[in-house]
Amino acid sequence: MSFISRLAPAIAALPLLLTVACGAGTSAGTTDRAEAAPAAAPASPSGTGGVKINTSPEQNRVRADKVEAIAAKVPEAIRSKGALTAGFNGEGAPPLVFLADDDTTLVGVETDLAHLIADVLGLPLKEENTSWENLFLAVKSGKYDLVLNNVTVTEERKDTYDFATYRVDQLAWQVGKDSPITKIEKAADIAGLNVSVGSGTNQEKILLEWDAQNQKAGLKAANIQYYQKYGDVLLALKSGRIQAYLGPNPPIAYQVAVGGDSRIVGTLSGGGSVEGLIAVMTLKGSGLVQPVNEAINTLIENGKYAEVLKRWGLDNEALPTSRINPPGLPRQAK
């Protein structure tokens, strides 16, 4: 049973998504909903209302025309294969990339954008579903041409991969609906808590940095727990095994809206002290990042990009332009 299927009773509440999460604020903390409901709206996955999210396999995606001048820049080694191979981790949650109601079809904002990029490049998209860790290995080995899976640009990743940006990176702190925690905005707020984060993610790096700061300051260490699936995180929050979860804002805001059993108590940039940016990942030096970057900027200019983000309620994560290999998260001290 897919994550979406387990949330079936809440899907009827989908129109609530953009009503509950209509605030576009980016501050680290938010007001307790019990004290001031309107002010408690989390940093949202959309700035407009009335959008219904389609989780069926019949997506009727936004499509784009081929741009010959950009398509001609795709490396011959890729063009000769006759398709653009893109990697995704289907264990994710909406609205990013996840399994549709048929438990098979990959859908979400990431797959929509991948199809649009492939359209501009004049190639059909071949989707591959794999684990998060294998996304990086498969691009490195040449098995996948690119990855769109909420991957944040980091200085370490830039050693091996090239990046073309397409969204801002925002993280959120999620707690249970009845949690006494009203805000998490700084490292000291997680001292001694049972918290969860995805392994190998940039949010894990931020969490580990916060925990190190606390221990250096003589505060209690956080008890960090790892779960492979977001559904398991939700169960852990509900049962009290963990008190807070740090993850990408879009799926958390979605779950808060449709599930009604959790709250967002803080948001922060996925880049920590630098601007966090989500990007298409390609193999460094493969020659693909330039046409991908130009394809994204073409989609921004012709409005197709905005259509897709609005369709998935991610208007406020839009970028005015795509950049190649911008400054990323700092390297970790060894």
C-alpha cells in the first residue's frame, strides 16, 4: 500500500492544503496554532487557494515544445540512446515525487519538470525508480543522465556532479498536533529531544551541526533516529517515539494540511547559513548541464515552469532564473 493510499481518508481534505498553508513566511519559528491559528500557517507550498492535487496515474501533464537550438547541445552520447534517463526515489511523499494511486506510476512536481526538460531537449523521458543513495551512484556510473529528486547543491557534491537549479530549498520542523513544542528556531531548541531526519540528506548535516553546537555549549545531546520512509516518521511522531522531524517543507506542509495530526513549528533555509537551492543533478563534465540549464530558463520564460509549480502548490519555491553550479552548502569539517 502506497503512502497516498494510507492517507486516503484525508485526501478529501486536499482543498484545505492551500488554505492551511497559505503563509509565505520564511522565518525559523511560527506561532502556536492554539494561540493564534491564522499566524500559525506554515511556510507554504503555495500562495494561492483552490488547487486540488491529482494523485492518480492519469496526470495530463503540462508539456512543452522542442527547442532545436538547445536540443542540439545535448551530448551525442546521450542523444544516440534516443531517450533521457532520469532517476527518482519513489518512496518520497507528495508533492515532490511519489507513487500514484496505482502504486506504480511516478508522479509529482519533480517528474513533471523532468518531462518538460526532456520535451525542450527533444527526447522522450525514461523514468527509473530507485533508492535515494543509488541516485548518486547511478549518475556517477553513467546509468542515469540526470536526477530530479529534491537534491540540494553542496560544495562536496559539486566535486562529482554538475547542477542546474530549479527551486529554493526550504526545510520545516514537524511535531505532533498535541506536542507541547511551539517553536524550533535555533540549536538550543532541540537539546535533549528525540528527533528524526533523513540519512545522507543536507538536513541531516544541519541537524548534526546544531547538535554539535549544543554539546559544545554543555547542553544535552539530541537523540537522532532514522527512518527509511516518511510514513514511518509519521507513525513515530504519532506514537511519541520522536518529538520532532526535520525534512523538506513541501511534503511536510502537504501532510499537515491533509492529515490534521501534526504541526509545523519552524522553517529554515535548506542551505543553513547560505541560500539553499534545489537542482537537477548531472555527471560532472558530461556536457548535459548546459542544455538542461537553458531548457529550464526557457520554461521559466514561456510560463510552463510556473504552471507546473502552481499545479503542485509550490509557487513560493520558484526561482527567477536557473543557475549552473552556484555556491552550495559548505563542506563538512573532517
